[in-house]
Amino acid sequence: MVKHPIHFFHLTSSPEFFDMKKSFSLLLATALFFYGYTQAPAGYYNSVGMTSSCATLKTTIKTIISANTFPQSYGDLWTQYQLSDIKPREVGSGSANVIWDIYSDNPTGTDPYNFTPGTNQCGNYSGEAVCYNREHSVPQSWFSGNTGSAGPATDYLHIFPTDGYVNGKRANFIYGEVATASFTSLNGSKLGTSSLAGFTGSVFEPINEYKGDLARAFLYFVTRYESDIPGWSSNSEATQSFDNSTFPAVKINYLKLMLKWHDQDPVSTKERNRNNAAYGFQGNRNPFVDSPQYVNRIWNNSCPGLSTLPVDVLYFAGKLNNNKIVLSWEVANETNLSSYEVERSFNGTSFNLLATVQANNNSSYSYTDNAENIRGRRVYYRLRKINKDGSFTYSEIFTIHIPVNNKLTIYPNPAKDFITVQTNNLNTGKVNIQITDVTGKSVYNKQYESNNGLINISTQSLTTGTYLVKLFVSSESYMQKLIIIK
């Protein structure tokens, strides 16, 4: 994908910028960002051997990126964002440059909204597009971070400025790919059930444009803080991400996802500029931005402990599309495989054969299952991978709940001050929205022109309670329960 072009930005002249305590690091960061390195400084990675790999390479790089650092405070991030996390304004009025928010940026069109640096920063919010804050892409709760002291909780290289409300929706969930969304931001970032086999609970999926950025930030984190990972892995919120060792330091399923995102979304100019700014701001860099090849040199199936990294099916996933479940899997090596048997279950234990797909030396495969007659149920899928000698192994299990109604989605739910009504697969611009209380009394009734299937409605006038949201389009109507909590 094409990312935003790089522009020259206006520097801040706020008193904080000229504070003597911070002036050196901030001025150095600015110089590096605008006029300095386009790659790592000469000699920065000299101690990395040409043939080193796996745990040895990871620890060597950890030593490099941990040396000669000068950590900054959590509050300093606000000022740094105004220097190196900005881009030209696309909508609204105010400053010429705005915060580069990965949860609202639209790389292929006009942004839905923009944040003014400094002015729109916050700790509290009432909904999307209100303000931006500081998101730990590796959540603090995974490592018991303390923003009052230097360390991972104040490390710029994994802390991004993002919409406060969307950051709150992401919460402490792992990153993943979403099968059925319970929330979708205005730029398409999603929270929902995992479409990839091997994960439980909700996952958060950024848009494709920033998947590589976040994967490389995570791999930086488990490299920079590798000595701490075994202790953090016992945290219940980190059990799907951190491994209980310094190498590989990442659970295999999560590592597979990070490697997938790293490969499909290459390093961008935005990342390189941010990496240069980090070097000026805190004295270190993300090695996987400087040298993307380090990722596969460190984590590959020839490394001790990583023999289970896939050599055939890279991932097995599924998504609900209208009345169908589209299963897909990517393949790296089919030398010994003859076919794939797609199996389905309704209890996760007893599986029945749906179809056989022949292995034809392709890189990807898919199979579509009709979901119309299994609505309202949870369904499980797996692949039976048949080898040429007749032996077989199973993939991980992908599971998804098929909703009874796929035409109408409401979020957040429960809600407080507003809701977003998402109309799915309705080919019309005009819809009527009616909200009734439990007695059937209408408390809201208005016609809307649907904008890309999304309708934002204020619920500030509604009191705590249960309501029914009814959507009328043409001769059809759809209904969903809504809970308001004040």
C-alpha cells in the first residue's frame, strides 16, 4: 500500500520545547528527524556477525539497543509526538500539521478526522474523534509497567499516539485478525473474535497499513526487554503473547502472526523517520526497522525451540461474509502434502468431513461453507493435512459464532453517550432508525443517509435501561437490543 508522503513540518515554539532540562534531547531528535540519518548511524550494528542467528543474534541486538540510552519521561512523549508523529492536516481547521494517529488515518482516502497536536491530547474521552493519548502497543498490564519511572512503560518505540476512545476499545487485548467485529473505528480498525485459529477471547486488528509497524514494535519489545519476559509471561493477560523464556520470548501462535504482519507490510518511510527520531529522543533504535532481515534470522524453524514454526500451513483463518464462512489458509511448503480435508464441528470435539481440497503447489487456498442454516450456533473448523504416504496431521481449530442477524450491528453496547449503527450488506443510502424503551414507547425516531454503512447517534438523552433499536429499510426491518449505562 502507498503511505502518506513525507512533508516538512512546522516546529513548535511552546515554552516546554525550550525547557533547558529537555532541550538537548528534543533538539537532537528534531535534527535527526529532519536532517539526519536515513538509516542507522555508521557502526551501530558492527557487533552483529554476518552469520549469527536465533538466540545469539537476538541477545547481541538486545545489547546494542540497550547501550548508551537516555530514557525520557512519560510526559516527554507528548512533546516528542508533536515533533515526529505528525502529518499534514486533511480535514477540519487549525494547525497545519496534525497527529499521525494509526487508528484514524486513512492511507487511501480522506481521514475521518484529525487531531491538533497538544490541543487535542487527553486522558479522558467521551467517544471517537475527541482526543488522542499514549497507547502502549504492548499493554502496560502485560508487564506491570510504571509510567513514573524510565523503562518499557515510557519507551517511545512501542508507544504510539492514538485516538483515546479506540485505544480504550483495544484495551489489553492481543492484536489479531477479526472474524466478527463488535467494534469498528472510522478508519476500519476492529475489535472482535479471532479469525485465526489458536487464539481465544477478543482480538484487536489495525488496518493493513500499520500491521507491520506494530509487529516490529512488538518484536523490538521482546528483544529489548528479553531478560524480563520470563517473569512477565505468567501475567494472565500476556499468556497468549509472551513465552516463558528469553528465546523465542514469544508464543508460537503470536509469533506466527507477527511474522505474517512483518512480511505483508514492509517498512515504510514513516517508520524510518520515527526510528530516527527515537534515536535522538532516547538513544536507541528498532533494529527490525533498520534491518528487516533480522526478523527471519532470529525467528525461523531451524532455531532451537522453533521447530514447530510452520513448514506447511502458515495460518488457518475464516471470516463471515454475508451468509457464508470463507475459510482460507496460506502454505509455505507442500513437498510432502497431497490434500487438505476441511472438517466441521458444533462441539469442538466431533468433526465431520466437509470437502477435500487437493494440494496443487499453490501458496494459498480457500473453501466456502454456507452459514445460512447454522445461524445462532458456534461452529468449529479444522484442516486434516494428508501426506503423500497416507499419514496426516491436524491444523489448529478455528471457531466462530454465527449471529442470527447479520444486517445490523450496534456498538458500543452497553453504551453511554453515543452509539454507532452499522448496516451490513444493505444496498441503500436511506434508513430509518427508531429506538423504543421496554414498554414499546418510541424515544427516538429519525431518518438517516447511511455513510459507508455507519450511522452515529447521540444517546445522551437516554437514561440507564434496556432499549430496542429498530432499523427500517425499504419493506424490511431489523432489531437489536441496546443497553444504556450512565
